[in-house]
Amino acid sequence: MVIKMGFELSEKTIEKLNIIGGDFAKLLTERAAKEQNELTEAFRATAINGKSLYDECLKQGFDKDEAIKFSVEFLVGLSK
């Protein structure tokens, strides 16, 4: 028996807890990786759409500064 936090735990129980902890850590790591991939894709799509909007502003006669300002403000407005 091993005493942990005032409880007596058998070696078998500790092994099971270690397995559960390892599985939980693996799940959290996988979830974090999935969320990171989703975030990366969202940023990539935002960049592509921002560039497209910027190019369209230039075609409409905006100067470069106006086009950048409008595009950024538009994309920020969408994120709120």
C-alpha cells in the first residue's frame, strides 16, 4: 500500500490512475492540436479574404492606405 493525500492506495490502483492520467493528457494534447489547426486555418482564410478585399478596394479607386484601413476595419468588425 502507498499512502497518497491521506488515502491508502494499492500499487494496482496507482497504476490505473497513471493510465487514466496518461489518457487524459493525450486527449488534451490532441484537442489542443485540433484547436491549433482550426485557428491556423481561420487565420489563413482571414488573410486570403483580407487580401482579396484590399485588391477590390484598389480596383474601386481607394489609395493603398485607405484600402488597408478599410480592409482591416472590415475584418475586425466581422470578428466582433
